[in-house]
Amino acid sequence: MSAILAVAQRGEVILTLKAASVTTLELNSAWLNELAATMQATMLERNGVGIAAPQVYVSKRVIIVASRPNPRYPDAPEMDAVVMVNPEILEKSESTILGEEGCLSVPNERGQVARAEMVMVKYFTLQGELVETVFHGFPARIVQHEVDHLDGVLFVERIER
């Protein structure tokens, strides 16, 4: 059982930084696997559908996208959790969808954010395999939200006012 980590809250510097890339030497390491396991345990414990390493005080480009219905997102589609190392959004659809977002780092605040309906993402697996894939709808929203964290952007900065 992995530890549940503290989650950085809005106003903390780590959430404003551009996270560092994971190096080739760090791929497939015990350290990276342990980070991913604790991030996942922390996300599940807090009913998140995604999490980024900076949220657990590690300024590295690692995110987990894990859409599934839970008390915070009852209508979320079910998908297997995907750990993405050094994710890069290669392409976004021009069509956007307005949808409600929340964040483990901004508790008790939600807002409408316009996000691309489709994203094409390139990332490495924990083992160092290169993957290119497309996400639509809610999972695409999670990818964009978590990649924002890696660039020091919180969803509240994108709320449609």
C-alpha cells in the first residue's frame, strides 16, 4: 500500500513553477515507479480523476489521467489510469467544450473552463516506452488540466468569467 501524500494548495510556489522533465536515467527507476504509485494512491484517496507531480511537491513532468465516476465527478467515463511521463500535447481540436472543473489543490472551488474536445498527446510510460494517443471529451479535459499543472497554471486562471 502506497503512502498518501500531502497535496500542495493554491498559493504555494511549487504550483506556479514549470516542472522539470524526467530524465532518461530516471525512466524505469524505483524512484519513478514509487512516485507514480503514491500519486495514484493520493489521487484515489481524494476522489481525483487526475493528478500532477507538482501537486505532491515533486516538480517533475509526471501526470496521471484516471477518469472514473466518483463523488466529485459522478458522470465521468470509466478508463484505466494512464501514467504519463513528460507529456506533450501535440495537437488540439479547434472545437472546445465548456465544462466544470475542480482541483485537489483548490478545494471547494469549481468553475467552467473551455477546453479542446480532442487532444493528441505524446508521452513516455514509466518503463520509457514512447506512446502517442488521442483523448476526447472528459479524459481530454483531464489531460489539459494536468499538463497545465506542469506549466504552473491552475484551472482557476482559465475560468470563464
